[in-house]
Amino acid sequence: CVHALETAALRATLALCNAGFAFTEEPSERAGKSDGYCSRILRAQGTRKEGYNEFRLRVEGDPENYQPGSTYRVTLYASSPAYFRGFTLIALREGREGDKEEDYAGNFQIIDEEDTQFMINCPPAVTESTPRRRTRIQVFWTAPPSSSGCVTLKASIVQKRIIYFQDEGSLTKRMCEKESLFGETTEKPLLDCCACGTAKYRVTFYGNWSEKVHPKDYPRRANHWSAIIGASHSKNYVLWEYGGYASEGIKKVAELGSPVSMEEEIRQKGDDVLTVIKMKAQWPAWQPLNVRAAPSAEFSVDRTRHLMSFLTMLGPSPDWNVGLSAEDLCTKECGWAQRVVQDMIPWDAGTDNGVTYESPNKPTVPQEKIRPLTSLDHPQSPFYDPEGGAITPVARVVVERIARKGEQCNIVPDNVDDIVADIAQEEKEEDDTPETCIYSNWSPWSACSSATCDKGKRMRQRMLKAQLDLSVPCPHTQDFEPCMGPGCSDEEGSTCTMSEWITWSPCSMSCGMGLRSRERYVKQFPDDGSVCTLPTEENEKCIVNEECTLNSCLVTEWGEWDSCSATCGLGMKRRERMVKMPPPDGSICGAEVLEVEKCMMPECHTIPCMLSPWSDWSDCSVTCGKGMRTRQRVLKSPVELGECTEDLEQVEKCMLPECPTDCMVSEWTEWSECNKSCGKGHMIRTRMVKLEPQFGGDSCPETVQRKKCKIRKCNRGGGQGQVNSDEKKRRKEAREKRRSKQGGCKMRPWSSWTDCTKLCGGGIQERLMTAKRRLKSAQLPSCKDRKEIRACNVHPC
């Protein structure tokens, strides 16, 4: 670790230091065994500080432990007014020196190539791209796989003549592997199960998604957990996993909370599934345990189907779920796990682009991979934390073993229930399965539970597909019978007959250490149908010409020397060559691939820079959204001393609340027809709301307008003076009587109002009056069809 850090620290310092700051190359006792891999040790004869807290190395969320395979954001920053020009960042396995490739843990990923790059002569290390002043850099670090032990992230800082380096303190972060907390990764090796018999479990789901624990934007309406769907299954079937894509069934659960398609997918897997796990939906989500018990379900596992998976949706949400993926209940000691407790954070199915609980549907095209939600996904996310802290779990699941059946490989019981749960072989009777119970076919017999030449049991199973009458119980789905272990020689002849070993294969390496193998095959299987467990393949190490592994790599010719690192005074220059072919045994090439030597440039003339303190940061360049801000300082040194190269201005990004968005409306429609056929009426026109106001934007203007219209006078009788109502009625009756005698027409009553043309934002309704009987001789205006119009649904959308 010291080798890599000091190498990079020196390289950055050489490009920045002034005259009189000399460097020497110091040989190392370790160089002999690590030469060529992060191994050049150059120490600075300058000031070296330790224990300062103005620089800090931080891992996203400040975790004490890392989850194998998870990716973390790593930040190296300086507290104001400090800064740094160069740096080096590495991740070492605990207790390692850093002189071998296998000493380094996990992998770094570059975020900004203008700031960071991988070190040329030490690929696991990250360093600066250019030696300029900076206060912060960020990279991603993916944790190593499980069983990697503790890891230490270390940083060095170069600030002009000073190298900061620490084995302890704010520039070092130590993390150890933690037990898998569900919701963070499903990348774990799935081993073959060696347990015997079967085990029965109860899974209980405890929701912790409530307004008290997750108050930001918590949906107060319709918050619920969808129906839980899952299965116990073999490793050949994956219900869901991080890094995979959601099936159609998972999509239906994730977006709609519907388990129907998912259950169909599970049942189509046949013998890869032992038990379908189902639990009812929970309304509301916070589920008070003093009102009703937490939902639970029972399921079974066996040697081939020893994994358990399930999922349930946070409703409402775009496509957020929690659940277990391929939880292995088979232990390395050939037994069944007693109890599993997992806290769960939500994950994104990759099918919808929403960022809040109640975001509108917006399909993700193309579909993305399933991933856990983080606190840095989106500023509007209910889980957002600008500091990148960990998400509070929204649920906990408890899986408890309640019984074991069949003879067990590990005969030491865990509790009394395990003793009494062992069932005896029952006499087979005629099949009395009711017609109302629909089963799948019996599975093949399992291997014998005895791994030695002793009496054991084997099992077969079938799945209950349907129970047509719930009042009629369905018989068992498991069947047991006695069997003998492999290698027995009895009168039944239940033994494995093996062929002789075939000769060893050639060594896999033509030089150095390799592997060779040999095989044999089963000539005759046991008569009782049990599986042969005798090995059919053997491997061993082999060595061919042991001496050839020394200095056996091929390298190119040396390249040209680089320019001197200094423009004046003492500097360094370097040249490199490449490894054309590494040693055949996979070891590190022992040849030199990098040479460094001193170089002297003309004497430097230092220019003292007297600078004022930094001014306060200016206001953000925008009033909302993303912008920039600056700060300045002035040069106090006399001009005659020469030009000062220090920065006089700094610029950084700033973020203000989201910009307000004003309401947007469409153009006005054409004016409608007058709603009256005579006399005074009105016309209307409407427009639609295209975009509702957001973040305090201007509200929407009116969407319906009216104006008066006058076609003609309805009263054409004229007359002098005021006519009372009786006189009007009499005249009207007389006119209608004359019209009927003259071959006039009769009108139908008004029709019903039509449906509104719009659901919101202002629409139109109309109704008609048509002539019931019209003669050709009728020319009166009253015989014309009439139409009335009115506004409807004028409320905003």
C-alpha cells in the first residue's frame, strides 16, 4: 500500500514542486518480490504530515461493512480553504502489502475522466488526470465477492510540497464483509445441497412502510402491500434477481400488484418448483399488529429445491417491490437452516420511469435491469438523501423451520420439534385420491438419504394443482420408501460397478505447474434405483520443466524517455516497455517495465505570490434549477516580481429549487353557434389545459368564454301598447289554429341533452326539436328544426 501511494504522491509532487525540493530513489527490501507491480518506491525529502483532518476519504452512506458485489460512491475531499493537486486511491485486503495483484480488493470505476484515471504502472490504483487545484474527486468502487474478508481504502494527498499519507485517520476507511441484508444483492454462489429428507418452513412478512418511518411524500390514499407471490424452487429457476430483467409476471406484480401472471409462470416450471407461496394483500400498508397478525405462509424444501424466493409491491408506486431472491435454506453442514431474518429495502423492476410513489405511468423503453433503490437516484425520490445515506428498510421477513421429515444427514436435532417431526414409513395403500384433487405426476425418486452402505429413505413428490371442493381434504403430496446407500453388496445387488480409471490427460501447461485429470464411468447402476455417488473424475497438479517459469515473459524494447517533469530545477523522466507475453504459469512478469531517472533543468526563479483571502461565493447564476457560482481573490504581490500562476477565481456548480413551470393552454376553439334560434342568446368557445402549473408556477387562465348573440326578434306581432298575458295566449292559440287549417306542422318535444364533448376544461352539449309533421305547403318558420347549445364540464382538468 505504501509503495503505490508514495509512488503516485511523488509523481504528482514532482510536477509541482519548486527548486531545492530534491527526491531520491530508495531501494526497498520488498522490491525483490514485487518488482514490476506497484513496486517502485520513491520517497520525498520534504515535509510529511499525518493525522490532519482537513482531508477526508468518505464512502457513500458511511457504512461500517460492505455488501459483496455492491457498488459504492467514494469521495475524497478537502475542507475549505484546503485543496489538493495530486492524490492516489487504493483498496487493499487486510494484512496485505500491495505488491501483488491479489492484494487488491474490488474494482474502481472512473466517473470523470478529466479528474481521475488509473495509474499506468499500478492498474488497481486511481490517481489524478492533471495536477491542478481541486477540492473534491469522486469514483465508484465495487466491493469484492463474498469471503474476501476486511478491506482498507487508503488515500494519499499531494498539496504542493506536502505529502499527506495515513494508515489511520480521515484518509483511511476500513470495512469488513457483512452478512447479506436482503435488498442489496442477490449475487451469491448457489451450491449443490447435501441435506437429506425435507424441511417445512413458515415465512412471515412484517411491513415497516409507514408515514412515521418514511414521511417524505408518503401516499395517504390506497397505500398497501400487494399480494405476496413466490415459491420454493431449484437453482435452475430464477424468479427474479438483481442484474436480471423482469419477466411479464414480475412486471404485473411490480406495476399493478397482480400476482396472477407470476403464479402462472411459477406453475409452468413443473419439477423445478416444490411449493407455491401465496399471501394476501395488506390494506393499509402500515398493518397494525394489534389489529391483525402479520401475513404468513408455509412451504417445504428438499435437496433439489432448497431455494426460496418471493416478492410484493409497494402500492402505489411506479414499479417498486421488496422480496427475497434465491434464499438458500440448505446449510454447508448438510442440514436445514433453523431461522432466517432479513431486513429489506425496495428495488426497482426497471419497467417504469416514475420517481415518486404516485408518479404517472411512464414505461421504461428499453427495459432496464432490476436494481436496488438508493438515496441518490433522484432529488424528487421519497428516499433521496443528498449525503448518500443508507435507505431505511421498509420490511422484514422471518423464515422459521417448523418441521423436518425423512431421515436427516446431520442426526443432531436442533430442538424437540425436529425429533418428533421425523416420520416413519407407512404401508402403501391403494390410491384413494378424491376426484376433486388434481395433482401433477409424481417426480422421480430422490437419491437415497444414506450416503454410506446403510439403510435410508428416498422420496418422490407431486404438486397439488387444484382443489375443486375445499370441504374434501386432499391427501399427501410426498411419498417415502426405504433404500440402501451406495457401495453395498447384498442379495439385492444394489451396488455401483465402476470401470477402471482411464490414463491421466496431458498436463495443462507446457511449462511450469498445471493440472491433469483422469476419468472413469459407471458400468452398472444399483438395482434399487439409487444414485451412484462414487467419483467419476480426479484432478491433480503437474509440473513440466520447473525452471522455465523464471524470467519466462517476453517484453518489448524500451520506449523513448519522457520529457523532464520539471520546467526548471531538478525533475524526473521515465520510459516504459510492454509485456508481450506473460509467464505461462500465470505469475507476475519479473522483468522491469518502467525506468525512472533524474533530470536537471535551468535554475528556477521562484515568484512569491501574495494573495488575499477568497471572497464569499457569489449568488447562484440562476434563480432556480442548476447554475454556477464563483469566488475571487486578488494578487497583492508587486507586478515587478513577475507573473503569479496561482488561481484567482474558482467556479463550482450550484443547485436551487426546481424552476416554477407556468400553466400552458391550447388555442381557443371556434365560437359555437348561438344557443337560441331567435331573440337574445350566447355563444361559447373553449381551450384545453396542456400542462398544469408546477413548483409555484402561474395558475391556469379561464378555459371557457361566452359572448352574447342576437339573431332576430321572436315577437313579430307588433301591436300598440302593452298586451297582457291573456291576450298573448289568445293570439298564440289563434295563430296555431290558422296554421293548422293552412296545412302547417307539429313539432316534437325537445330531445335530451347530448353527452358533453369534453370531460373537463369546457365542452358543449346540444339538443334538437324536429318537426313531427310537415306539409309541402307549410312555409312557416315554426316548421324548421330547432337546436339549442350550452356549455358543460367547465372545471379545469
